Amino acid sequence: MSEILGSNVTIMVSNMDRAIQFYSDVLGFKLRNRYGDHWADIDAPGMQIGLHPAARDVVTGSNLSIGLRVSDLGATMQALEQRGVQFNVQDDGEVKLAHFSDPDSNALYLAQPQ
């Protein structure tokens, strides 16, 4: 078997421009490459995100969840709320989670260990 050189999570999106705007402008990740409306590489802390147009038979928002560790959940939520993100907060005693979604209803969450 050959060596694995990297990995990414692929997110199916309905509108490439809107998805790139959300992941780069709203979340502050870096757009590394864009290949028209066929693919975009996003650099996120500790991972690569690939944006790909959803096929007609692919339901967005039901196949993945991306977690983002943060040092200050309240400050991060406040900054993202100012950019239009809405949260559902959960505190299980071990970790605080703030669930939200991208424009295609793909699940993401912020996590702050306690």
C-alpha cells in the first residue's frame, strides 16, 4: 500500500459561491484553491475541507458533522452571531458545545472542554 499523503472532509453544497463565502468570510478559513463550481479547497485549523457541488440525489445536511475546538466559546459565538450564525448550546459538564449549520444545513459545532 502506498503512503497516505493527506486527508480532507468533503462537504456537498448547493451553491459554491455561497459556501465559499460562509467558510472563508464567516468562519474565517482560508480558500486555498477553487476550480470553478466543481471543487474548492478550504484550509481550516487541523483539517482540509473540500467543497463539492451536490448531485441531485445527495441530500445536504445529513451526512457529517464538523467540530471546531475553541478556547473561548462565548467570544467565538458572539463573533459568529454578528455574522449571522445561530447556535443551539449544549453543556454536558465535560464539554460545552454550540451547534450550528452552514447554508446547506450541514452540521458544525464549536467545542470548549471544561
